[in-house]
Amino acid sequence: MPRANYGDPMSSYRHIVLFNWKSDTPAGHAERTIEALGQLRPKIPQIQSYEFGANLGINPGTYDFAVTATFNSVDDYIAYRDNPEHKAFIAEFTAPYVETRASIQFEI
């Protein structure tokens, strides 16, 4: 399957994750998650770009929250994935509250 910039030495890698919160997730949780992600970014130098936010509710049938991150290499993504600060974020802000999750990593 063709991929954008496949084999290009200047390729980057994108990680996208989408969440739906459980129905009993406390009010204001998305805002606290946004704040925590903002604090996480400077702790993980492998992240080249980091965007995240709550769904605007424009279309039906979408996810509640999204995170996108860009990395210079697969190794940088794995360093982020396995970083203790990232794992602590997951344990506190997503794992207890997520009903459904989807993610993908691809070359850009």
C-alpha cells in the first residue's frame, strides 16, 4: 500500500488517538486532560508537535477527545509511548475514564 513520503529520509511519524469518555466521567474532565497534556509536552523531548482537544460537537457520531503527535522516527514514538510520564498521564487521565479508544500511527 502506498504511503506518503515512504522511504524519504525526512519522513515523520504521526500518532493519533481518539477517545469517548464513559458516561460517568466527571464534568470538567476534558479541561483537566487538556491542562495535563500541556504539562506533559515539555517533559518528553521526542514530541515534535502535539495537538489535543475536546470535540466541538459539530457532527454526530464522533469521538469526545483527540490527541495528535508527530515524531521524527518510530524510535521517538516508542520512547514517548513507553515514557513513565506518559504512562502516569494515561493511568490518571484516560484509563479510568475511557469507554472507547482508537489509535493509529503512520508515516507522513
